[in-house]
Amino acid sequence: MGIFHHSIAFPSTSSYRRAWRILKALFVIAVAAGLAGCVTTDTLSQRVSDSPRNPWKPPAALSPRPAEQPAPKIPAELQSSKQGLTLENLVDIGLTNNPQTRLAWNAARSAAAALGSAQSSYFPRIEATANAARQKAAFAGGKFIVDQTTLNPLATLSFLLFDFGGRKAATDSARETLQAANWTQNAAIQNVILLVEKSYYQYLAAKALLKAQEASLKGAQANHDAARERQRAGVATVADVLQAKTALSSTELNLVTAQGLVQTLHGVLANALGLFANASFEIADEPAEAIPVEEFSKQVDACIKDAETRRPDLAASQALVTKAQAQIRKAQSDRLPNFTLNSNYGRVYYQGQAISNEQFTIAVLLDIPIFSGFQRDYQLLQARADAETAGAQMEKLEQDIALQVWTSFYGVKTSEQKIRTAQDLLASAEKSYEVALGRYKEGVGSILDLLTAQSVLENGRGQAIQARTEWFLSLVQFTHDTGTLGAPGTASNPGF
């Protein structure tokens, strides 16, 4: 019988020394790295301002640079007439360029994609995988050695059979979200039209006011000339000339203010169009001499009722309420079992061997939710609370719409009366000024009467312009509040 000898080889002393040197080197490196990584307040000062009172100065690489201003996005067919754009042209440019319309449109596109994603749950899921493996192993002390390369392609199918309405509720929720997004886009279009038309009429009013100030300047200059002529003739004192000069200077100041207002409102209109404030364009329309002021035959109750069926933002709110109710059904279904069909099929191929092994499974899985830390209970409570919130928001919007229609309805009726009153005031002021100027030139009137008449005439011109502008603005606001505002010249915009 032989004797089996087993020996264990211990590391040599030189090996221990070499390992110890390596450990010491690693320790030194770690300590140096730790010391080098120490953070001090000086390190922070390199990244922020050096004191609370000093502003942060960005490095050169992060310094803001002025963006290049692109050319105004005016359609090619309107480029030749951009110095004479009509209201219809302006609305078209605004709907094309204003970011509000693009935001709403892209939100609707996103909601449409989300609906398609939700509907995909009605289709089976099919996936294909391929596993390539190289295996080399020994068993039973080396008596059995496995050395092989395998390829395992596998196709998997999964299909939700039944889930107590959860899939339908999710799809309904996505569909209502899309409806809300589409209605929101319609509301955004109306809001942009409202913004463009308001800016347009305000700009028209500023140009009309500028012309009125130019006419007032001519009148003030005529008053000043008349005072000087009377002074030369010896029938007026220098006080008359000074008072007329003061009125002339005041009118010149008002003219400068009106010129600045025109430029400011031109920038406001450009911004409403989605252009830069310094965009070069001009409008072709002039303030109408006669506007179609007519008494509304509708009653305010009928207008409010029409708004409830026409306002796109209210329709969007109603869709969100329906969506919230679908979310409740989805949360309820998550608490119930669901049935899923799972199946896979594949083969295993061995390198260097002609044989292959087939593998497949088919199963129906029953998933029963039992306990998830009350997560599903809270999700159901959240869905119900969200539904109540959506309902309350819709009720508030209904009340707001009623108030908006009420306010804008009587705003139009009030502006109608203002126009008639302002027209009578202007006509009376014009006649009064003509009489006062004639009396002063004839020497039977005082300079105070003339300047007072001129001031009344100037105020009358401004009030007439303001009344006309308020009528246009109130009519545009009324059509928006009733949900009938559309592009100029369309059937959905009866006011223009």
C-alpha cells in the first residue's frame, strides 16, 4: 500500500516583502489623493461670487452672447406687401409665428402619441432574443469536461386577456387627454387672434391720436400767430402771446408723447405676431371714419348660453373631468386580478453538432394583487380627489365665462353710447373753437376763451378716438368670450 504525500507550498519571505511594499505604496497614494481632494472655502470662491455683495462673473466660456436675430417670419407671399399689411394678413402671421399656437399644437401631437401608446395594450407583445454562450467546465474531479458553444434564439409572446376594464379606462383617459389638448389648441388660436386684433386696434388708435395731435398743433400754431398779429396791431398784450406760446409748447409735448406711443404699440403688435419688436412692417388700414354701431338684439342670458357650447377652454375642461373619471376606473381595476397569456418558443444550437433542442412554453397567468403597502388604496383616493378637483375647476370656469360674457356684453353696449356722446362732443367742440377763433381775430374775444375752446377740442378729439377704440376692443373681447372669435372675414367671426 502506497503512502500518499500532500505538500503545501508557503510563500517565500521575499514574496511577503514585495507584497508589503505594494501595500505601503497604495496607502501613500490613497493619503495623497485624500489630501489633494480636501475642499476649502477658497475652492468655493472659484465657483461662485467672492462675497454676498458682489455679482457673479461668469467665465469667458459661459459669458452670454447676443443671439443673432433671424429675419421676421413673414410669409413669402406677404413679403412684398409688408409695408401695407391688413388685419387678415396680421392674424395669419400671428397664427404662424406666435409660440402659443406651436406650444398648443405640439401638446396635442404629444397627446395623440400617448393615445396610440395606450391603445397598444390591446395588441400582443412579441419579442425576440438570441443568447450566444461559451461554456467550459469540469465535473467529478475532471472525469467529465464540458467544452461547447451554444446559440439560443427565442421568441416570446405576451398578451393581456382580461383586467376588469383597466386597459379600457387607461385608453379612455388618454383619449380624453387628447380631446382636451385639441380644445386647448383651439383656445390658443382664439387667444392669439384676440391678442393680435387688440394690438392692432390699439396701434390704429395711437396713429389716429398722433394725427389728432398734429391737427391740434396746427390749431395751437394758428392761435399763437393770431395773438402775435393782434399784439403787432396793438390790440393785445404780450400776456396773450405768452399764453398762446405756452399752449403751443404743451401741444408739442403731447405730440412727442403720441409719437413715442405709436412706436411702443408697433413693438407690442410685432410681439403679438411672434416677431421681434424691431421688425419692419406697417399696416395698410386706417381708422374707419364711420363704424357700424348697432344695438345688440341678443339678450345676455342667450349669449352666456351660447358661450357654454362654443368656448373651447370649457370643452377642454369637460374633457379633463371625463379623463379624471376614467382614472378612477383605472385605479379600481388595479385592485382586481388580471389574466395574461405568456408563450415562448426557441431552439438551442450546438457548435459542431448537427442536432438542436427545441424548447417552448405556453401559460395563462393569473395575477391577484393582495397587498402593496396600501399603494393602490391611495392611488384610488388620489384619483377620486383629482376628479373632484377637475369638476370644481370646470364649475369655476363656467362661472368665470358667465362673468366674462356679462362684462364684455355690457362693455359693447356702453361703448356704443360712448361713441355717440363723443361724436356729439367733438362736433360741438369744433364749432365752439371756430367761433372762439373768429371772435378773437375780430377783437371781441379773449385769449382765455380761445385757449379753453382749443383745449376742449383737443380733448374731444382724444375722447372720440378712445371711444371708437373701446368699441372695437370690446367687440373683439365679446366675440372671444362667447367663443365665436375667428380670423377676420370668416363665418366664425361675425363681428368683422
